[in-house]
Amino acid sequence: VTEGAVCMVEHAADAKARTAAMAHVASSLSARGLLTQWRNELYEIGAAEGDRPYFDIERAAVRFFGFASRAVHLNGLVCEHGTSRMWIGRRSPVKAIDPGMYDNLMGGGVGRGIGIEQTLVKESWEEAGIPPELARRAVLTGTRFVQREVPDGLHVETLYMYDLELPVDFQPANQDGEVVEFRCLSFEEVMAELSGDAPYTVDAGLVAIECLKRRGALSQ
């Protein structure tokens, strides 16, 4: 795409044609260094839950345009002898977004052709080694809509928040190289970190706080 060029697609064009046009735009933006790391992962744009998308686009370009996306976040919880703890992960220092920051036990975007529950199961295994049969026990506790300016554009996303009670002896094990550390902290320790300057991602902090509120560990 040259300076001042405009990408035009007829309104009647099908989703395949629109996707191809946006792929060309995304590739051109990436070549000019205007996008974050290319992921080779498509997001569906312009579709409500269950509807067909208007087009698909490379994940790295979503924030550049401010397109709305969806993500699944999982609070991994351990309850023993009346004490509750929460698993916190640390993102890899080479992640394209929020490298090296603290995250929920699992947090993953919803890619093309994958539903919310499928994303839950898939990402739980990839990020924390949670077997599918265990991941499916997670309880959807609600959604939150987030919108904020970020260095690479505008982050607009609906977060699907899940809680999962884990066995006391469960040890998370990352499978895809995107998480480098796991810590199992008491609710009080998580609150202290969130109140201080610990490097939590914005979305992870929000999801953790919502969980602490539900569990009565944080005043409303």
C-alpha cells in the first residue's frame, strides 16, 4: 500500500474477497514496520457470537485498526484447609504483547473458527498443561468489555472470565514457550501485588480483581 493509497472493496464482495484485501493491507503495514510481531493467526472481525464474520485479518493488525476481538482468561484456584490461592503466570520475555508481565493462569485470544469453550480447552493445555477433561470443569463467571489506547493502536476486547478449582497437587506446565514461570500465591499476596507496582497486564489484573471480589477477598 503506497502513501495515500486506499483499499476499496465493493459492499457486495464476499467475506473471502474482503479477507484477501485486508491480508494485502496487513502485509503492507507489516513490511513498513507498523505492526507488532506477525503471528500467522487470523481473527474474525465484525461478527456477533455465532454469526459469520465480515472478514478475517492477521492478529497483529487488529489493534492497529482498533477492531474488536475476544479473549478467554482463566483464574486457576487452589483451596486447601480454608485457604485460597491463585496461580499467576509470567509471560515470556519474547511475547509480542506485554512481554515478561504477570498474567492469569491462562489468557488467550479467540482465533478464527474456534469458539469460546474450544479456546478455553486449547489455551489451557498450551499455556498451563491443563488436561481437557479438567479444563472443561471451569466455570464462566462473566464477561468484561475493555477498551484502551496502546502503543500499537487501540485495544478493544471482550474478556470471557473463567474460574477453575484445581487439585492441590496440580503443577502448571507450559507447552508452547509463551509462559516462563508460575507462582501459586495467597489471595492476600495477589492483592498486595495488584496494589503495588508488580507488572501485571491490565486485562489479567482486571480478571484477578473480579475473582477476588467474587470470593469475598476484596471489598466491593
